[in-house]
Amino acid sequence: MDEFVSYQVPFSAEAEQAVLGSILIDERCVPSVLQKLCASDFYSEINKNIFTTISSMHDAGKTVDPVSVGDELIINGSKKEETNRYLRDLMLMTPTSANATVYAEIVRSKAVLRVAQAAALETVKLTSENGDSEEIQNAVQDALQAAIDATVECNSLQAVTLSDMSLQFYADLSVRQKAGGGISGIRTGIGDLDTILGGLRSGNMVVLAARSGMGKSAFLLVLALHAAKLSKCPVLVFSLEMSCSEISERVYANYADIDMNTLRDGQLSGDDWGKLADTMSGVSQYEVRVVDAPALDIGSITRICRREKPQLIIIDHMGLVQPTGRFSNRREAMDSVSRSIKQLAKEINVPVVAAAQLNRALLSRANKEPVLSDLRESGAIEQDADQVLFIHRPSYYDAKADKAVAKLIVAKNRNGQTGTVPLLWYGSKQRFTEDWTAGLEPDDELDEAQVELPL
């Protein structure tokens, strides 16, 4: 690694000093500079300290000038004589405060290069220390992602005027009108749910929660295929629990109308093979892609999403997403995962539907219908999610209850009403359908053979 020992760290001392000098000369530069820079963008520790002080003073509504900034720095432990001399030098070496934003852009661009350089050097270190190709590949991806994130963060923090917002809103309404009104988001294929939510909306985090074995994965697969079919959009499924083989079993049990046990045992009749072939031909047309991985962190998920460019992201399930960083307990880790998934939805600007587990508290209640406080391991999920959906099947808790009866509870909907969607559940086929019989008299009820398959 000798050839990598000597390298230049990207930074511009002159630009850093000129930014600070501009602010000290003319306090009116502060808002425009703060919009472009944060303290970590400065390489020099003394410059970083001065910028942090100026930023704090501005946020507190204090006057920012050489005297007040100097006093604040001295109060915080800087030496008086050296501080005052350095502040004077900053103003003297600044050509003009009119170019403050130009200087800020130089400082920011150097900061982005430093992030990329640091990540690249870490990659070189890993390459030299071991030959694990997967680890090297991940390190290279991390290096690229770090540079991208630094650039995106810089370019995305832009204020939008009410005028621009109004024009965009008007354009969105025009699109909805031309589409015939109704559902504006990605359709789930479940009519009552689409009516309540208006479809799955871009930038929204949707949490689907239930006890283990209640049918979360089956429901997510229904959403994935319906969205791909009805809204003609590419769907990306992160399956952190089930393998591709297990997903295929559930899909074809549902849509080919073949019992799960038959598929698992491989004891298919001639009719079964025919139904399977026909279903495969239809299902294969839908743009649903699956990432089968037992453990992924949010950084890896984000990188894959940027590469695949889906219009709907499904994560099954968020409890298996690896938290980034160190946390003192599981609750803090899950809070971080929840916030990261919400950020992913906003950054990629597509709906993200993530499955979540419920805690055991509801098992001790007489009424087993889940409520928001039953979300497991994290208080942030309820806060971060735009919509929270619960699957509830009474027969899960009561052996005497009708095994086909199920419901989807919309417990939170930031964009509108909440409510309940009656469903039918056929466990042997891993199938959820709308309960068309919910409002009928007993003599009018339909049997399973009369229920139309979802595809």
C-alpha cells in the first residue's frame, strides 16, 4: 500500500476562510451560506468551530459580527488574542462578501470529494488486507454510495415556493382528471382499500402489521402482483425471510389455485400442471423483481433501489433489516430502521410497504383486534408511517371461528380516513380476496368456487 500512503486531501483553505470572512463583513450572507453548508463541510477545525458558532448565533437570533462572534468563541474556550487576530485576518483576506455563495460551493464540493476519497481509501485497505470478493464489492458500493449521498444531500435541500407548489398541484389534478378521477396512487387491487387510501402514494411509508403466521407475506405478494398488473409499474420485493422458492410456492398456490401442500410435495395432477403452465405464462408478464437476502441494511436496500428504479418497494419484513450504527437496545435500533425506511420512501419518491410484527400484549386482551400501540419493538413506526394496516383473522385466536373470515384494519391514514376492509382468507391457497359476501344474507352467500381469483 506504499503507493497510497501519500495523497492530497481535497480542501480549499482560501475558500473556507473567504466564506467566514464574507459573513463577518456582511451578516446578510449568513442565510444563503447556511443553505449550502454545514459544519462538517469544513476541513479546518478552527474554521469548523467558527462556522458552528456563527450558525448557533444565527439560529438564536443573535447579531453576527466580528465582536459578537469573537466574544462567543472566547466564552466557549478560545484564546482571546489569537481569536481576535484570526477573525481580523479572515476579513482582510476576503476579496468581497458578494461572492459568499461561490466560496460556499467550493467548500461543499471539496467536502464531497473528501467523503469519496475516504471511502475509496477504505476500499483499498480492505482489498489489501483480504481477498474476500463479496466484502470488497460491498466496500466499493459503499464508497460510491457515500459520494452519491453527499451530493444528493447538497442538491436536494432546496426550498420550494408556494407558487411552484401550486403549479405542481394543478398539474397533478389535471393528470388525475384525465385518468378519470378516482384512485391517484398505485392500485392494490382491493377496491375498498384503494378507496380509503387513494392507492399507494409516492413518498409514503405503509406498514402492514400482524402476528406471525397471520398472512403478511401472502398479502404483500397480492399487493405486488396487483400493482404490477393494474398500475403497470415495476415492483421490487425485498424478501428477508422467505426464499425465492417459498415465494414461488405462495404465488402459484394463490394464482394457479393449487393447494400449497401439493406444490410442496410435488404431487401435481395433469390438471394441476396445466393450470400451473397457464398461470406462469400470465404472471411472468408482470414486472415484479425479488431480492432474496437474509440480511440487508438500509444502505444496501437504497443502492439496489437506485439501480433497479422501481415504482413500488416492498420490504418483508422491517424487523429483519439490519440497523446501521450502534444502539444500546433493540428499540433504538428499530427506531433507526423505521426512520430510514421513511427517508427511503421520500428520497426515491415511491411508496414503500413494509411488514412489521405485533407484540404479544394483545394475546392477554379479550379483544384481539390490534391497535397502534401493539406495534412491536418501536414507538417510531407509528409516528413515521403514513399508513398503518393490520391483518386480523379471528380464527387465529379462536379455533371455533370461521377460518375464512379476515379483515384489514386501516388504523392510521395520514392522508384521509381510517376504516375496515372485509376479506376472505384461504390458507391452503395463501389467498386473500375481497369479501363480496360481507353485506349479504346467509342464503345469498357465495362459496369458494364462486369467488373470482385475483388474476
